[in-house]
Amino acid sequence: MLFEGRSTADVLVQITSNYRFCGVEIVADYNCFDIFKDGDIAGCLENYPKHLVKVLSL
């Protein structure tokens, strides 16, 4: 409801636009929401290295 269907990339477009202007490549983001009420912190931490391998082509 807060983001009204927008992604974090949409919400942070002002920041990423500045990075793009400076020539920085923007990679896909990784988010872990609601970690205090109903989150799966262990699952998020387990999946993060997989995300890095995919995004950074390691």
C-alpha cells in the first residue's frame, strides 16, 4: 500500500539516475521486507549469495 505497486527501483529513481549520469551500472536490487513481523531472515540471507552470483556473473 505504501509504494502503491511501485518497486524499490521506481521509488529510488532519483538516486539511480544520478549514478547513471556518472556512468555507474545499476544492477538488480535485492530486498527483504517485513523481517520483524512475518519475515524469513534466514531465507533472505541464504538467497542473497545466489542473487550476487546472478547479478555479478560470478
